[in-house]
Amino acid sequence: MSEKQPAIEIEGEALRSHLFEYCLRLGDDRLVLGHRLSEWCGHAAILEEDIALANVALDFIGQAEYILDLAGRIEGAGRDADRLVYFREAIDYRNLKLVELPRGDFAFTIARQFLFDAYDVELMEALLDSSFQPLAEVAAKVIKEARYHLRHSRRWVVQLGDGTEESHQRMQKALDEVWMYTGEIFQADDIDRRLHEDDMAPDLEELRPRWTKAVQDAVEEATLKLPDPDQYMAEGGRQGRHTEHLGHLLSEMQILPRSYPDATW
Amino acid sequence: MDYEQTAAAGKEAVMDILQEVKDPEVPVLSVVELGVVRDVKLKEGHVEVVITPTYSGCPAMQAIREGIINALRSHGFDKASTRTVLSPPWTTDWMSEEAKGKLREYGIAPPGHTRDREDRPVACPFCDSEDTALRSEFGSTACKALYFCNACQQPFEQFKCI
């Protein structure tokens, strides 16, 4: 943002570092998913969907900007959103592996988007009550967009699942492929638990059944089969252990400011 | 005039100037009518305009910030700045009936009220028919959806209600 926002005072070094990490998680998910969605711009099968995906991408990137800016103000080391986005290595990114996977075909993009949007709505609803005011304010803004995004991605899951033989089969394949990346969404660590104790962040275990129900309803309506929830689940994104795909994404995203650090636009 | 009256008059003057700043994507509405301008603060010759984004991803926000600063400068307010706030979150309920009328005249179906039912029919801005269908949740900008009127066979955009 072109406006300088003041630093945020936080009592205690541990809490400051937890809130900083937590905002990185929220912001990085949005940034990386927004980037993946933006790759469809000019490539989607129909014009309306091309525009829709670009719109959703912009929302996510805009949300990432507020949240990473907030992270920088919490950290208090003078880093703004641009600094955090362009000058961190993959190992310092805290997004879920789910969002960094290549966009795949349209069915894969929609499957991933629907699973994320269903989580986003639950997460933001819970964050509305966060005792950390800046996060509650972000949630009040984001929830409106998240509900709209979910309506869009859910409609596609149903339309493709309950569509032709080909679209049904591809939607099922996409759901099966992306499923092993959903376990990480609800894997709480010390940061989640500490922030939950202070009513700043939700209990991820409480969100899981609501998410599962929302996903189940749509999957049934789409005449698809829910993959096995007890199958092997990938993890590590929140700790900076990413797939090889994130590095490629970042190199494309970061090349300009890294080559010309003083560039402005 | 005492200080408070001067401040009130100054604020009103600034609001009048801001009426000249239009949304770059919907040029019939000013940033005030759109509800983007939340407050104006005057202090020792400095004007601060408090604004809120429509959608997180609205690429027009930067143009709006620059439009505000330029308009104020051209009226002699050399020390002007904007401050963006997220709370309370922007809603189309802040738009006046007059502003909604301007949208309709421009060919964009205005938003309903957030307390209305979600499946309430959207009337065509050209022929007023309610025999319309949603084509896409996303139109040419983040704030609009794409509809088609079965009566007059015209595609049109609706300002989404949020």
C-alpha cells in the first residue's frame, strides 16, 4: 500500500512472534492461491470464467496485501507487504501445500478452490470474534468475499460432477488427487493453540466437522464420491517445507523486484 | 466563526470537491456516492480523507487515491493524504436511492438491499422486465455480475449487493 500504517504494539515477545507467524499463514495462503488463479487469465475455456477467476485472484491478492501489511506492522522491523512478498525465500513462506500445487486442468482448479473456499468461510466466520481487533476487522471484510467465492466454486463442482460422463469423471479425479492436501488445513500446532487460548484464533478441530459437512453436501449433490478422510495426508507447508512447485512460482513472482530492487510502479 | 464552525465548513467544502472524483470504472458515481469516502479530517491545513475499499481486489483503489489527492490539490489543498480503513466493511447499502437511479440510467442494474432475499429478481435496467437470468457471478469489474434479459434480449451488468 502506498500509505504508511503505524506499527502495532503487542505485549510480550512470544505473542508478537505468534501473531506474526499466524498472519503470514493467512496472508501467504491468499497470495499463492491468488497467483495460481491469475495464471488462468487469458486461458480459461469461456470468457465469463476467465473473468471470474481473475476477479477471485484479485480478491485474494488484495486480502494478502492487508494481512501481510498487518504482519509487518506486528513484526515491527519495517517490512511492508511488498517486502514480505518479494524478498522471502520459499522456506520462509507459511502457506498450505494445497494452494501452491500447479493449476492443473479446470476441474483441478475448481476442486482445490472449492475445498479452500469452504474452509475460508468457516475460518473467517470464526475470526469475526477474534479478540485481536485487526484480525476481526480483516475477517469482517473477507467474509463477504469468501461467501461469494464459495457460491461460485461450489456451483462449478455440482455442474461438472453432475454433468456429462467426461466432466463427472474429471471432477472425481481432481477431487481424489487434491484430497491428500486437505489434512494440513486442520493440523493445529503450538501457535494455533496459544492464540486460541487468548481467543485470537479459532480452534481448528472445531472448524473441521463444519467444513466436512459443507464439502460432503456439495459432493453428494454433485453425485461424486468423497475420498477417504483417513488416507495419507501431506503436511509441512506451515513450517516452510514446501513442494518443488512453490520455488518455481516465487521465482516468476519475484524476478523483477529482485533484479531491480529500487523499481517502483 | 468559531473553530468548530470553520472545521465543519471546511469539511463540507472538501466533500463538495470529492463529489468531482468519479469511480474510474463507473464514471456516473462519485467516490462519495459510492460510499468509499468514510470521513474527512482537517488539521492545521492538512486534509486527510479516510477511505474504504469496495472489494479487496479492486484495482481501481489506487486510481481513486490519486484522483482524490489530485482533485484536492487543484482546489488549493496542497497537503492532502488518504488513509485506508477496513472497518466497518463497505456495503452497497451505503448507496443512496439517487445514486442507484444514476446507475440504472447508465445501464447498470443497481444493487438491492442486503436485507432482501438473495434470490430476489434483478430488473433489466433497459426495459424493467424481471425475466432475467444470471450469466456469471463476475462481470467486467469485481463489483458487478453479468445478467441477460430474456424480454429485450440484452446482456447487462448488475452492481452486486454486498
